[in-house]
Amino acid sequence: MSRLLLTLMCCALSSTPPALAESPENPRMQRQLFQQTYSDLQAGNPDTFAALPAAMRQYPLYPWLEYTDIKQRLDTLPDATVLDFIRRNPDSLMADALNIQLAKRLAAKQDWQTLLATIPISLDDTDTQCYRTQALAAVGQKDAALELGKKTWMSISKSLTDACTPITDLLRRHVMLSTNDYWERIRAALDKNQTTLATQLAADLPPEAQTAVTTWIQIREAPAEALPAAMQQPDNAYLRDAIAFGLERLAKKESQQAEALWQTARQTLKFTPEESAKVESALGIQQALRHDPAALKRLAAIPAAQRTQDANLWLARTAARQGEWKTLLDATQHLQFEHERDAAGWHYWQARALEQTGKKAKATTLYTQIAPQATFYGFLAADRLGQTYTSLQTPAVDRSQRVAGLQKVAAIQRAFEWFALGNREQGRKEWFRALKQMDKEGALAAADLAIRSNDHNLAIWTVARAKEWDETHLRFPVVHTDLVMAQARNQGIQPAWVMGVIRRESAFDATVESSAKALGLMQLIPPTAKAVGTKLGLNIKGREDILPPATNIQLGSAYLREMLGKFSGNYAQATAAYNAGPGRPPQWAPQQLINADQWIESIPFTETREYVQAVMGYTTIYDEKLNPGKGRRLSERLQPIAPNAPKPAPSP
């Protein structure tokens, strides 16, 4: 036992629990005790845990010490001990982990009744759901077993484990798995490069399907090399599916080669109309992404019932870009969305097409439906109607009472304690696990609590989990105002635009680093930060120079100003350049002057398209927050997009 721990424990034991609780040094001492004990337990030393003073049981993270001790001794502990801890800490990360282990143990003993009685139905773990399926079958609940088994089997990823292999046998015995089920699951696995799972599943299919899976894997790795050989194999539906996938993959890099191979393939293999439509959709989408004028005709020629969803989307986008309003209306009629909110943008485009074809009353109805939303398209719809942004006039809800209750919730207390210890990752895991048990109002109160705790990033992600997109008071906190205002003034740009970029880039997490090594509030990659810093007279050497908010906002604002100048004051193009690089927007220039909404919708990069829409919408929100009652209309910031200026002729 360390000398530090002995000293801390002696101090704790020398005071009664009430005095300990009242001591101003108590939180610091408890945290030191916890960290030392937690480290010892993880190293396999339980002595310090056994010697902890009773007062430590009141510390919010004490259950983690219990859990770690149980986990280390799990193989020797009776089920009752594990279940007792789970019952005392329900709906927690710790209970989830132990339930997974306990389910495995109960399944090994074939104690199916206990498994069904104790392991939560909602536990999100594939193996555990497979054990539950076995248990239901064992106790005679065949229908429930088959229903859960089919659902679980269709969601298996990576590989079939020992827990889930019996489920395949169960479903096959009861003829619950068709060849189409197998191929649907195999196709999904191959799309995600889960080749082990695909090969395992194919073992139950006819030889031609097994061969097709092997071919598919080869095509995925090297489509240009594997496709010609694949096209020499005997014709069957599995093979044609693999070839269609390969052509789609190849078209993204070598479109001309993909086109040539498709013409050969359709002469040697008997593609059905549905299969041909799939390939034509894929190739047509690639043309649309390149803004090839032929894309519209090609996609429109595919029967609407056979076009893929993505092909319908790109037919609509291409029609919007080219102002082909009747084609746009036709394409949007065939779009399908899981949630109504996802369809809002296309309601806007339907309304635009109706307006352009003289059906203003129907257009007004659609605009009216989406105008109340605090989104890019909601604001544009309000602009078309000449309405105020009602979504930005709603007063904040007072959730003080609910917030006070949340502060007493054990999981929330644990989350804040992890934050206090500097373990943000673990704290966020606790926080979002707690959200699973909350209703929508509870989640919004949690976001309010995060705001009050000055954790704006956590608040934003919490509202996102609640899917309350119009909750602008919690989703769009006003942070770093002085820094933003000063740098926007220095650069001659709108502060609301800077705020909108920060909100989209980092959601106000000043420490974040992306997979592309972009850093800080405005997500600057080091080469860009150094180049901008040089122009500003700043010596930017590395990560620690870029992360501080003051420097990050200075660099990001200067880069925004540079992009705005490069694109002649066009905010949509400058925003796209900030995300995708200044070389991209010129590649997406139209042949003739078009409205900014048409250009934005046709940006070929999904990330950049959604980024521009978000930043422009967020800028509108922040403009109202910074200038109540005086914010500019979104449409006022969206200047038309002109063709690229002709390059000067070379000197003779």
C-alpha cells in the first residue's frame, strides 16, 4: 500500500463521517483515494479497496470500485453476488457489462429461466440476444424465439460467434431463413467489408452463391482487374449482383472503364430489368456527381419504380440545378424517408418546382409546412413566404425543477465526477447511458444542466439525442462572444458566420481533434494554420499553438476572410471552400448563373453539401442571437452562383 494512500486513509479514519462530509478538503481527498484504489484494483491488488473507510461509500464513483473488484473475481463469485450489485446499480454501464458476462455464464449452465428473469430485454449486445433466443426456445416460447432470433440474425456483424451459431440452426429448422434472407445479409456484410461473416453465411448456400461471394470479395479489392474475369463465369443472379457492385465501385474512380465493362457485361450476361436499373442508377449517379449534362436524361430514362433511392435523389438534385422543374417534381414523388423531418428539404424543392410551374397555392402549402423549422430549408421557406422566423422567437423553457432533480441522479453525479477527474470520455459514457432512461423532456433538462455547468458541447449532443432540432436555446449557445466579435471585426466578416462555423465544426469543444488532425474550435489542419499564421505574423509550430481558443478563432476567422475574398464575397462558395478546400468550388461551377440554393443542393460531396446548409442555417440563428430583431434573412446571404470566369488567353 502506498504511503500516500496510508496518509489519506488515516486522515479519513480520524474523523467521523459527518465531519468528513463537511470538510472542505473532502472532495479532493476522496478523489485521490478513488484514483489510487481504482488503479490498484485494475492491477489486481484488492487490499486497498478492502481497507477503505466507510465514508468512501458515499463517494459517487464508489460503485466503480465495487464493479472493478467484482470483474476481477467474477469467475469465483456466485451469481447472487453479481445480481445484487446489478440490482443496486440498475441501468448503468457497470450493470450492462456484468449482465453480458452473466448471460454467458447462465447460458453455459443452460439456466434459461434465470437468464430470462434477470437479463434485461433491452440489453444492446448481439451475443446476449442470441442467448435470450436460445432461452426462449428452451422454455417453449417458440414464436418469441423465432421472432427475436430472426431480428438478431439479420443484425449480426463481423462473424458468427458460438453464441449465435445455434440461432442459425434454429431458424433453419423452422424454415425461417430463405435464400433471399441469406443473400440480403451477405450483401450487407460485403458492403461493409465484413468478408468473414459473408463467407460463413455463404457456406449454407448453393455452390454458385459461394463462388459469387468469393468473386465479390475479389471485385471489392480490385474491381478493374477482377470484373473482366468475373464476366466469364456462368450466368446467375448472385454473380450479376457482385458485378453490379463492382461496376458501381469502379465508376467512382474510372467511369469510362466502368461504362465499357457494363456494355460488355450486358451482352454476355442476362441482366433482368431490375438488375439493369441498379447498374444504370449507379452509373447515372456518377455522371450527376460530375455534373455531366447527360446525367439527367440517363437517370430519367430508368423506370421510376426501378430507380434506386440514391438515383431518385440525384435525379432530383440534377433537375434542381438545371431548372428542369417538371422532372424535379416527378423525381421527388418517388423519394422515401423514414422520418418526416428528413423530407423537409424535398418539400422545399417540390414547392420550388410547383411555384415555377404556376401552382403557387400548392407551393404555399408546402412552404408553410416547413417554415416553422429552425433549419436551412425552414428559413428559405419562410423567406419565400415573406414570414418572420417564428422558430427564433420562442422563449426559453424554464426547466429548473427538472434540472434540480437530475442533479440527484446517481449516473449524472458519476458523470460529473469523471469530468472532475479529467476523464471526459468515461464521463460522457455515463451521461449518455443515463439519457437512455429519460423521456424527451428529461433529456432537454439534462442539456440545460450541461449548459449551466458550462459544458456547451455536451448540451448540444444531448439535444441531438433527444432529436429536438428546433430547441435553439440549448442547441446554439452563445460562447466565446468577445473573441469572435473582435476577430470578425478585424477581418471584416460577419461574427454570426464565425459562430456558425464553430458550431458546425466543433460544437464548441476547444480540445477536439478530428481523424484528419483538424484542431480546436474551428477545426484547422496544421498546414493551413501555419500558412495563415505566417500571414498574420504568428509563429505556429504545432498542436499546442493551434488549440487555444483565442488563437484558433484568430486563425479560423482570417482563413474565412481569405475564402470570402477568393470567391468575391459569396458566402455559400466560401463556406464550401472552408470545408472542402478552395480548389473544389470552381469544379462545381454552373454553366450559367443559378440561384445559390440550386448550387448548394447539387454539391457532389455529401459532407460539404450538408456542411454548407448547416453553416448557413446556423449563421442565421446566431445573427438573431447576436442582433435580436435585426438579424438578416438567410436569402440575403445567398448570392447567385456564376460560371467560372474565362481564363485569359496565353500570350503569343
